[in-house]
Amino acid sequence: MTTLRHYPLGKTCPNSPHAVVSSLPTMADVRGYEEGEARVMAALRSGYPRFWVHAFIQELTTFYLERAGLSGRAGFLIPGRRAVQELVDRIGPGVIALQVEPALYLLHYPGGDYDLHDRVRRTVQHIGSAISSRQAEDLLCVHGLRDGVHPEATVEVGAQAKVERTFGDLVGGASKDVLICASGMNAFYAGFRAVEEAQAARGRTQWLQIGWLYLDSGCILQKFLGPERSLDCCYDATDTEALIQRVEACGDSLACVVIECPTNPLVQVADLKRVYAAVRRAGGMLMVDPSIASVYNVNVLPHADILVTSLTKYAAHEGDVMIGALALNPDSPHYGDLVLRTSSFYQPPYARDLGRLAVQMEKAPKVVAQMNANARELAAFLRTHPGIKKVCFGGDAQHFPAVAQSADSGGSVITVELVGEMERFYDALELMKGPSFGTDFTLVCPFMYLAHYDLVTGDAGRKFLRSVEIDPELIRVSVGTEPIDAITQVFARALEA
């Protein structure tokens, strides 16, 4: 069956219990999801893992709470003592950690304390440290609550070494300089903590964000930097001279510059080489996240001290693995400072997630090449359509060739601004609609509604977004591997609806 079709509310793609994409086919469904509407929540059986507690994890959490006699308590399952301690320290009083398996902890708290629940949920989400659905599935089998695991292709022996080697080759580094993490957000968090700790020891306190950052990345910078640190933001990643001036103005206080390359959702590409040179001269560090185009398409490590990325996108292109990675630049003057610190803060992925990723990475180069080609053609088609006001595609950005892996690179992500009504267009699209990108099936989301609902639903928030040249009604498209003619026809029909 073609992936270019209508998906009912709550339908997952792929057809796996571990799918990270769940259908939100209309804007009414998107709003209902964000507002917790009963109709929508009842239809959803899964969702993007850091935002949605998987049914397997819910069942396993209930099992451990009942086994421990913790009636009236709620909790999250966290693998690893270090991750649990990080959460306890970050959240503060009210949470208790109980070891339920050799390397698994139940972080529990009063079930009726909704403010505490929200604080725990958001902290786990930001750090990216929760148990994976595959680990929960295995433990449900161990405790006799399930008969077996979902059948899927996997590498059972040597998966970690294979993934580390493949990722190292992609970023141009050695396996010893990479860490595969439980999620892309956990990679970002580990990098953030390592840099913060190293630079604090040198008395450096000024952080600089370039471009719009993904929700949780921005939350970590805004919430987790201590009161003695400061954060400044430059939302235009393309104004190189202004960026260099901001870096130089920080002087000896500069700790770190954080940037996505390309940015999300505007797909801007900074002059990374010049920015990094300025950061080095100032004694700061540069942390780069290339997730929007992926390490298959951009080579940013030579222009960064540390690279952090999601592998849920592009690498795990079938859309059923939550995983991430970080890499250190061995030529960085801060390399020695970061090696041990990053390994102290990251959370390793679950073995079966690694095995599933290893299978998909074998096919990824061919899949990504087709996604790149399709995205370039769709971007060209959309630019000529009278229903489209603006098209942003990283592969056409001025500074993209300086970081491109090849002349055919570009990435799968296109962001568009519409002439007409966004809701009518979105509802008419006959394809999967929901969070994530970099999947081998075409996927669309009203990005600002899913990532920043608080901003798009208030006049002040919408005014702020427009002040940084972000259209609240923009649509982010992740182009898949379906026949390009069929993809363009889907968009043409929706634009004419």
C-alpha cells in the first residue's frame, strides 16, 4: 500500500509498536492534541517517544508501582544510576528513586501532585533519559506480561561497534570520538553539560544561541543554565558579520555558541567556517546540531568542537527508533576537556534499539540520496506554484556547499509559507501528518503548532515569531522516497483544495 494516502487519527507509520510517528490528520486534531482533548487522546495509541509515554512503558510502570506497594504514586522508568541522580538533583524534593532491575530505576512521586508531575515529565523530556519501548517490551516478557516481542530485522551481534564505526565515518572522526546516545536530545544534553562544566571551570559564563533552536534544545539553554550564566540569542543565522560581532563582543566571557546547521524550521545555513574561527579566537566552544539535513548530507565536525545529533532521523529512516549521537573534533583545543565529561553525562541506548538502527543504517545512503533528489524537485515545483509564498530548502542556501557532503546533498526538509489558508491545505494533504522528519515516507507537520503552541495561540507570541521572521502558519515538509510525480500531485491537489 502506498504511503501517500490519508491516515486516520492515531494511525502509526510504520506499522510497528515502536513507531515514532502517529497521525494527526487535521488541524482540529493538532489543536486537540495540544489541548489534551479527550477525543484525540483516546485515539492516540502512541506518539513521539519523548512527548508520549508508550503503552508498553505505561504497563511496565504500573507493574513496578503495584509490585512495590506504591498505591497512589506515579512514576517514570529511568535506565542508569547517573541519569536518575541527574533527574533527582534537577527536580528537587518530592521524587524518590527505587531500583527495580539491576540497571533500571523507578522515579516516583505522589500521583495527585500535578505540578510535580509536569516538572518531572518535562525534565525527563528535555534530558531524553526515559526507558525505550523496546526495553519495556523485553521486561514485560520477562515478567510474563507479554508473550513475545514484535518481529523485526535486527543486528544481534556487534551492533554498537557497527553503528559507532558507520557514524564515525560519516562525521569524519574515529569511533573513539563518538558516543551513541539514548536520543538526540540526550546527546544535546550531554554535550551541553560537558561544555558548561568545562567552561565554568575557566570562569566563562556567556552563552550564545544562533538561529531558532528546536524546542527542547532551547529549553535546556533557558532553564538549565545557572543564574551566574547568561544567554543571548541571534535569530538570523545568515548575517555572518553580525554573528561575528556578537561573538567578539563576548570577549573572555564567551563559554559556548550553539547552532543548528541547517536550522529548524527555517533551514538556514550559517557560514560555519567563519563563525567557528571567531569562536576559537574568543576561546569559546561551538556546538553544532546538523539533524535537519543529517550527517549524511552535511560535514560540520571540522567547524565545531562538538557535534550533537538525532539519529532517529535519516539514519533510522523507517521511523521506529529513538536514538542519537555526539562526536568530538580531535583537532579542537578543548578536546581533552570534553572527552571524559561527555561520557559522564550521556545515556547509552538500549541494545535492541542499536540492533534495529544498525539494520537501517545499511540502507540509509541509498534512501537518503532518493530523499535528497525528491526534496530538490519538490522545492522547485513549489517555488513555481502561485499558492506558495516562500520556500526554504537547505540545499539551495548560500553557505550549504561549504558543508555539503556531496554535490547531490540537500536533505529532506522543506519549509513553506502559503498564500492561502494553512488549515485547508494541511487538512487536504493525503499523506502522513505528524511530528519528526527524515523518514523514508513523506511527512508534514504544522511545526510551530506542535513545537510552540503557546506562541501561536497568543497575539504576543505570534507578534514575536513574526519579529524573528517566522511565519506561525508555516508548514514543514519531510520528503520521502515515493515517486516524485506522485508526491507533487499530492501537493498540487492540496493547494487547489
